[in-house]
Amino acid sequence: MTEFLKSIGIANPTGSGWLIVVFTFVVAWTVTWRFMPRVRQFALKVGWADQPNARRLNKEPLPNAGGLAIFAGVVAALVVATALRPILIQEVQVQVLAILLGGAILVLVGFVDDQFSLPPLFRLLVQFLCALLLVAVGIRFNAAFGTALDPFWGTALTIFWVMGITNAVNLMDGVDGLAGGISYITAMSLLAVSAQNPQWAAATLVLAALAGAALGFLRHNFFPSKIIMGDAGAYFFGYVLAATALLGSLKVTTVFSLVPTALFLLLPILDTSQVFIRRLLKRQNPMSTPGKDHIHHRLLARGFSQRRTTVTLWIITLALNLVAMWVQGVNYAVIAVTAIGTASLLGFTVWRKLRAVWKETAQ
């Protein structure tokens, strides 16, 4: 067992570090899974729900406060984990707190937007400030083009990356289970990579909590969904994934240096890019113009069911993430374990969800 754990990148299999990571995942998964029904009940009671319209797929009011339970699950897991094994490295403490602070701000803004529709420019301004928070604590691209403007380009790339990924994940949240599944798969893949690098300690802990919370959420969000994450959850997932992908002092010497990192989130990036380009060509505002021009809308238009659409895009996301891990130099044993573990847990969650649906139908 010890040799196997070493083969998949666990440097000290006899220590407690890797057990804390697993425990963090389990706590986030359990808290989110168990807390979600209570959030749903309260949301329905007070009217926190998306009403049916021509653009949305739901036929009845659907609670949109799932992001609150996701955030609660992540924070609870990190609090318990750090209580059991305190973070002694100050830099790691600061990075974890900065990611949680920025995420909390975006959860708040996303939640208010879900209920009252904030102006797009205000949301972008808040995202810009949250991206600057990461830069301030050293979570950033390190440009090395050999010019006096390298610090500026590093900051600009970081802001563009964080804001872009935050919005890309949000825009993918159009079919039950899609954004949550993509976030879970990406978090698991980044977790496998970060576990190979001691300097990614902050990312490893946060990603374990994020992956667990995403899986717990999917138990209630796979079609037919009982609750959606809303902008609050989508912004949180996007922001945290963007931030943790930067933890590793990534040095950018050419545009192609961004490719390995971008591969993890390539599907949301491509989807958002093609939507923006199409809308700009039509002289529409990409941020505020509603439409059915995303990849998932095109699959639905081809006759795919919501479940088939979601699972298809999950498979594509997993394949891209495995390629990204290979490009990062992760060994084949780690890639195989990540693929099997990620797919197995996802499959188990879907099975539990479908079994519950079949039981409700039979009654």
C-alpha cells in the first residue's frame, strides 16, 4: 500500500497530510449534500428562485441559492481541516484566506444578482477587484518576456484569466449538472497535479474542499434538478478554480506558456469565446444579451436530452483534463487513478440521484 501511495505522488504515505486532504474532501461533500435540502426549502419559502421564461429550461420556479450551501461546505471543510492540522506556513495561510475572501465577495455579489439583477459593469468591477486581491498576495502569472513591463503584463494576464474563467464557468451553467460537473472534474484534476508539488499546499487543500462540495451539490443538481447554484455558486467555482490553477508560480515566457493551464478549463474557455465572438459580430452586448448560443444549447437543439448533454460534456471535460495532466508531466499512474476515481465518484453520485428519482416516480 505504501509503495502504491508513493507511485501516485504521495511523498509521505505514513504521515497525516494526505489523510487530511481526503478528510477535507469528505467533510465538504457531506456538509454540502446534507445542507442543500434545507437551503432549498428556505429558498422556496422566501422566493429565492429562477422563474420559468423563454431562455431557461425549468418549467417551474427553481431555487437558485445552491451557491450558499456550496460555499458553506467549502468553508466548513477548511475550518475543520486546519483545526486538525494547523497551517504553519504563513504564506499558505494568506493564500487560502485570500481565495476564500475573494470567493465570499463573489458569492455575495452573485447571490444579490440572482435575486435583484445587478448591472453587468458592477459585477465586472467586483470581479476585477477580487482578481487584484489575488495579485496582492502573490497568486499570479509571472511574466518573463525580458522587458521592463513584465510586472504589468503579469498583473494584466492574471486579471484577464481570473475574470475570464469566473464568467466562463457561470455561462456554462445552463443545463442541470453541467457547471457543477465541470467544476468537480477540473478540481479533481488540479488536485492531482497540486498534490505532486509541495509549493501548491494551499491549492491542494482548497481544491479538495471544492471538489467535495461540487460532488455533494451534484447529488441534488443532476437532472431533474432540485436546486441550482445560481451566479453565487458559479462565480465561486470559477474564481477558486482560476486562483488555484495559478498557485505554482507559473512563469509565462510566451503566449504558449498559458496552454498547459488553459487545457484544464478549455471547454468553458472555448464556449465563452465563441459566444462572445458571435454576439460581437451581431453587434450585441456579450455580457447582457440573452441567447441560446452555447455548446449545450446546440446539443439540445440536435435532439440531445439534458442528461445526455451533460454527460457528453463531462466526458469531454475529463478527456481534456487528462491531456492537461499529461502535458504538465504527471506520470501515467496518477493520471489513471485520477480518471478512475473521478469517474467512479461521479457515476456513483448520478446513480444515487437516478435511484431517488425512480423511487419518487414509482410512488
